[in-house]
Amino acid sequence: MNTGLQEASEDTGGLVLTGTAGSTYRFLVHAARMRDQWGIDLDLGLIRAGMIAMSLSAGHHSFHEVMRGAQLALDSVPGCHDPALGYQDNWGRYWNVYPLTEQELRDRVAGDGLFPDEHARALPDVT
């Protein structure tokens, strides 16, 4: 863990495999611009979810890297920042992955219905 991204991610529980997902950044920037300039009804949250599914299943990027790329894209396009799509780089990162609800995430994604931070808090203190 010797790069700034890796060190910062280690402090907040983010898994770093390769680096911020540039493909997610570019895809969401283009989608946001298409939506705004051409009036195409694109759901950026659903597109981001697709990028998560594709990147994780192919082993290209971690969840954290995809979400960082998406957040950078959403922050860079004027008028594009939807609070529902905000990514919180902290231990609770898995609780809000729009368009999925917290209950859908617990039922279909979270191991035993608990998020990683909840599993970690349930461990006995070893100090």
C-alpha cells in the first residue's frame, strides 16, 4: 500500500485492485452528456450498476474503484450531480447503491444479510 489511492482506501475500507475505473468515468460522462444534449432518458444509476456488474465479474476493478470513477464523472458534468448517486468513501459504502434499495442489497448481495462493516463490528476485539 504505497500509493495515495491505496493508502487512503485502506483507511476507509476500500479495496483497490488496479486504480480508479477510467472506463466507468468515461462511460458515465458520455451518458450524462447524451442525456443532457440529446434529451435521451438515461438512468445513470442503472448504467453505473451495469458498470459495477461488468467490472466485478470480469475482475477488472473493485467496487470501490468503479464507484470512485462514477463519482468523479458525476462531479465533472455540470448539473449532473444527483444526491441519490452520491458515493460515500467510508466503511458504510455498501449501504447505498442506487437504484438498489438497502433491503435488496441485504437480500441479494450482502453475505448473511450483513454488510462488510457489520461483519467487522461483530468480530471480537483482539487488542
